[in-house]
Amino acid sequence: MGSTSDLPVMRKAADFLEQLEVPFELHALSAHRTPGAVDTFARGAADRGIEVIIAAAGMAAALPGVIAALTTVPVIGVPIASTLDGIDAMYSIIQMPPGIPVATVGINAALNAAVLAVRILSLSDTDLAARYAAYCNTLSAKVEKADAELAAIEGYKFKV
């Protein structure tokens, strides 16, 4: 992440990866303030066994693109709503030049970034694919439970 102030958003990704038993790293790296550290991290990622990188940043949001330029590992960008409701960060991350792709999720959508990373990793890890499928099954159960709770709400004259 661009700074530790992004942790409240990125915790959702970390929690999901933890839940699905996916090893992960957490770093605060700034494309503008610690470019050498970003370079070292990105260039060494594949050699360390990293298969997907989730990079979050707000404002100018250069971090995901800079990392993508320095590695062949897929990068998922998470725009952080720090200024301009995150629109500035989103535009920065999605407007990458040809040849430097960054998959981008919604503003503050760290959970979706982790879900996308797990989908990518599941292509070559059948155990993870099974854990992910089990997670997906819980999603429909949550909606079905919520729908049943809505059906039980009383006090409306015209609710049928």
C-alpha cells in the first residue's frame, strides 16, 4: 500500500486472504517517496514466489502502475478514496499505457482485489480453488438469509 493510512481499507483483503489460507505480505511502499524500495520489491517479487500483487494507493496512485512496469507478475490496483472521493486515484490506476496492464477494482474495494487474486491463484492450486468455491457458496446463503429476514418484516400497510 502507498502508506499505512491505507491499512483500514486493505485489511479487508488481508482478512480474506487469511480466511482462505493464502500466504501474503503487507508493505508500505511509496512510488514517490521510496522509489528504490518499490523497485527492489517489484523486481524481486517473482523470484520470491509472489504470483499476484495487490497494490493500493490514493491521490496520484502511481504505485500499482510503477510496480506493473517493473515486474511480469499480475498487478491488481485498489484506488483509495483519500481525495476527490478516490476518482483521481481510480483514473490514475486505470489509465495505464499499452503493455503495462493493471487490473483495477472499485474505489476502496480491497476485498474484491483479494477475491480476484484468489481466482487467479486458483487456476493452478486445486486446494485453494476448493476453498474459494466454498466461500462462493456462502455468498448465496447470506443473500437468502437476508431475503428471508426482509420477508418477515412487519408494520407496513401495503407490504404483501
